[in-house]
Amino acid sequence: MVGLRVASLIVIVGTLAGNAQARAEEAGLQGGSYAVTFRLEIPHVENWAINKTTTICVPDTDRASCPPLPVLSGNIPLARCPARNIERDRATLRYDIACPGRNEARARAVYALAPLGFKGRIAMVMGAKNMTMTEVQIGRRLGSCSLANAPQN
């Protein structure tokens, strides 16, 4: 009888843990301040991939209207270009970036989201130069945003 109770308790705890994990995955990324470690990877250039860290503010939004996470590497025109085709499927965020004009820079971003962090890759092509590179990002939530680290417009 005791063995049956223990087995039932294990099944119930396992079910509750599974439900909690499923809810966390559905919730996706929470808004707030994030420490983001990023690096720019360029094919066949090993010494270039140096990790840098910055803090960004991600606004609280619902899943349907979640804005994309920004390109963080310096001297990349894509940081100022609009995002399109934003898709959010549970814990995955995908979007395209396309600068206006002919032969301009473009990119495809894919992120794995969790309530307290994210991992992402932004595959970029620098337009007429036909140069390719990838920005890799790993972010972890620090807390709520303050005015000091709010994004500047």
C-alpha cells in the first residue's frame, strides 16, 4: 500500500513539473533588463570572434507583438534597419531584417526564448559586398528595466 502511494506521488509530482515547464516555454521571454553576451563570427577569420557584453531593456509584450531583439555588433548597418516577417512560435522567435534599397544588407534572426534568458543567431549578408557573418547572442535576465538602461530612440 505504501509503495502504491509513493508511486502515485511520483507520478503527480512529475506531471506538475511537466506542466510548469510547458507553461514556462509558452510564456517565452519576460520583459526586463538583460545582460547580453554577443560575438560576431566571420567565416575563415578565427581571431575576430571576441565576446562582448552589454545590457539591453526588453519591453513586456504579448507573444503576438513581441519586438525583435536588436543587432548589437558595432558598424553593422542592420542595427538601424526594420524587422519584417516576425514569427513567434512558443519559445522561438524568428524575423528578417532588410535595409531599404537595392543590394543592401539583410539578415535572418532565430532565437530560442525562455522566461529568464535567450540564445540567438543573426545570419547577415552585407549587400553588394556579398560578405556573410553571424552575430551570436546569449542573454540572461537581470531584473526590471531602469531608466538608465532603457533603449534610446
